[in-house]
Amino acid sequence: MSKSYKMYVGGKWVDSESGETFGVVNPATERLLGNVPKGTRDDVGAAVDAARAAFDSGVWSGKTPADRSQLLWKLADLVEENAGHLAEVESKNVGKTIKYSRESDLPFIVDNLRFFAGCARTLEGRSAAEYSGLGTSIIRREPLGVVGAIIPWNYPLYIAMWKIAPALAAGNTIVVKPASLTPLSLLEFSKLVEASGLPAGVFNVVTGPGETIGAELATSKKVDMVALTGDTATGRKIMQMASSNVKRVHLELGGKAPLVVLSDADVETVAQGAVVGGFWNTGQDCTAVTRVIAHEKIYEKLIKRMSEKARNFRIGDPLDEATDMGPLVSETQRERVEGFIRVGEEEGAKIAAGGRRPRSMKKGFFLEPTILRDTSQEMRVCREEIFGPVICVYGYGSLDEAIEDANAVDYGLAASVYGRDVVSCMKVANELDFGTVWINEHGVLVSEMPHGGFKQSGFGKDLSLYSFEEYTRVKHIYLDLTGKAVRPWHHTVYHGD
Ligand code: NAD
């Protein structure tokens, strides 16, 4: 049965001022899951006003770090208690498997809240000293004010938490906009925010189209920072809009991760790492393995083993514990991925595994995990973000050539290198132009690890203490210690007493 949802603004549950709604669909069944308010610019205005008022009143930033920390811990406990429900909502709305939602997304969300609850008590400037010799400088870190956060559909609550947790821990207030395809887990989470006792206006959610809600958050003078995880094209638009009032921008954008395989790598380890790293979340992951660049000595063996594993994936109902891969998030996304597979074939790539809609699934936006072989770095499939379960594989002769190819994309989010000789692996890792490089692994991420890209993958970090700093500003306060009207440096401006 489908549900009607409301937005959470200023501590109240509200409809859109226009009264309009939009439907949210389960991508595995194509059935309606719920109706959600179609927010307008005025709705964003109300949410921003609520967040501004809450910030300016000091009801949140004025709390002691210990009190803020305790409230965030309480919220984390509530999420943990309701993790089963939230995991199910996420799986139904995104199509990700229940084992993935329950054992990966939700524990990470809880841990992330706890990590930043701890950080709330570490907000400090680096030093206080008499740098001028005449007075004391005090350097303090402060919250920014109101943060606008814009979230993608692939990890709706998980990525939202990467913004919500550090922003609130630092003392900011926040307005969050989920993706229109997947707003449900964030709205369910808002009920826990209400139950936690967080003051009204500190946390707000507005649902609706990106062009409206996102644009208002990016342009509003009352918003001090806009943080986006999304497509690089969206990032460009946000940067442009935010320039109107020079607000701080934080962008986590697309990726095209390479996995570089050295000649001495263990084929079984690489094949396992590649299909797990390439097909998790149905390949809809900005760090997913998209290009396996393998030494020609083991290229054929690797293709064979990766293809066997790809064919062995259990595709089906995301709520079934046994399912390894659910559907793509929408029909549009499936058609986009299928379009790329066709383009790849036209460019000369061959399908080694998958490439079709599974015959067993009558409904839902399913697609087989796909391996394209005989690709090359010049092909569109190796340069553009496909964002689905497709891994391109090609061989190399010299390592310099492999590194050059790995770096030959506009993106720079994540990469990996596999090999037995760790010195060679380390040298390759140093050469790879990506924000994260894993060695003999692809995809491990926990709260202490900074996550963020180079080049057109954006700037600023999610997770870790680096992310906490993004949500603060540095203030310098200077206190004169001379106590005199005329200071030693005044003569450089004025000769008299
Ligand atoms: P998207 O850019 O289409 O949407 C992201 C969010 O931006 C949504 O909430 C959307 O409504 C909003 N939006 C869209 N157009 C807007 C506009 N003109 N103004 C303001 N807001 C707007 O991205 P998506 O399709 O939801 O997510 C997939 C993309 O996200 C991929 O490119 C992927 O690589 C990227 N991603 C990056 C990371 C990372 O950490 N770097 C993580 C996950 C996803």
C-alpha cells in the first residue's frame, strides 16, 4: 500500500504550499510506494528561514559541545533501534539488496553519526600566541550558519548522513534535499530526529525537483554553504548559482574508477575484487570499478574468471536475503546503461558476460552484470560515467602506459591497484591522480577515511576530520597587550603622537 508523506520543516510536518505531490516507485516491482510533497521555492524559503532562526537564536550552536554530542548520540541510538525498518525502506526505494542496506548502509550511518558526535567535542583552533609580539592572537573555529545539502539517489540516507552529521556536530543548522527518486528513508529518518528532541529548525527536509529546490538552496543569501553529491554537470550548475552570493561550495561528483592489475597479481583476488567493487549497489556507485586495466600476461585468464563470477550473480527481489543484485533505480537509468553497452559494441568492445535484461524478471528495471572486453581508453565507455553494472576491461604492455590510461579521464575520485609486489603497487598508487587509491582492495570506506575527488570529481572531503573542518570557518581574534595609544608600528602611517 502506498503512503502519503510530508516534509519536515521547522519541527513541523508540512505539505507543499502548492498542495502538489509526486509519486515514488519501487524499482523492483514498478509499484507506487508513496506520494511526497512537490516543494516549491517558497517551501525552501520557509525551511531556510526556520534553519536561519534556529541558528541565529543559538538554540543549537550555543549548546555546549557535550550537549550537542549527547543529542547526536541519542539520534544514532534511535537510528540503530530502527535500522531494520530504515534498511527495508531503502531497499524498496532504491532497489539495493537488503543484505547490503542492513549490513553496510545502516551500520555506517549509525557509526558516522557517532563519529561526528565525538567530533563535536573537538572543535578547536590550532593555536593562541603572541605572533605580533604586541598582542595575543586567538584562532577559533566556528560553525558556518545554515547549510543546504543536496543528495543523490544511489545512497539516499548514507550520503545524506555524510553531510548532516558533520554539519550538525559543528553547530550548523541544515536544510536537506533528497533526490526525487529516493526521498523516503530521509523522511523516515526525520521522524527519529523529531523523537530525539533536536530543537525545531535545526534539521529540515524539503522534497521536490532539483531545478527548484536545489537552485533555491544554492542561490539563497540566507544559506552559508551548499554541499552537493551528484553528477558533475549538476556540480557545475551549483557552482554557478552559488557564485551569486559567493557562498561556500562542497562538491562530491562523478567518478570513473580504474583498477590497475600488475603482471604478478593473483587472478582470483583481482576477479573477486573487480566484480564486488564493480557491481555493488548494481554498479550505481561513484567509486565503483569501471575500468580494469590488466597486464596482457593475465588479461585472458582474468576476463574468464570475472565473467564466470558475473554470470553467477543472483539477480532478483532486493528483499530476498539471497539476492546479490537488485534492479537499477529507474527505467531511465537502465536505458542509459543499455545505451552505453550499445555504444561500446559499436566502438568495437565485445560482451564477455551479461549485457541483457534477465529473462527471469518480468517486472523491474533489472539488467545483468556486464563485462565488456577488448575496450580501449579512447572509447566513450572508458571515458564517460555509465553508472550501472558495467565493467570495461582492456590490456596493457608497459606500466607507464597503464598509468597514463588510468589517469586519462576527467574524473579523479577513486582507483585501485592489485599486485603481489607491494613496492610496485605503492609506486603506481603515488602516480594515480585520484582522491583515494586502494592497494589490493577496492571500496573500503569508514568514518575516519576522507572521501573526495580530484579534477572534475569535485572538491572538499566527506567523512573524517577533514570533512568536519569543511563545515566550520576559522576566526582570528586579536587582543592588544601594549595598552598604549601609540603602537610601535603607527609611525609607518602617521608621524605624530
Ligand atoms: P544528480 O546530479 O542528477 O542529482 C543529485 C541531486 O542534485 C538530486 O537531489 C537532484 O535533485 C539535484 N539536482 C539535479 N539538478 C539540479 C539543479 N539543476 N540544481 C540543483 N540541484 C539539482 O545526480 P544523481 O543522478 O542523483 O546521482 C548520480 C551522480 O552522483 C553520479 O554522477 C555519481 O557519480 C554522483 N555521486 C557522487 C558521489 C561522490 O561521493 N563523489 C557519491 C554518489 C554519487
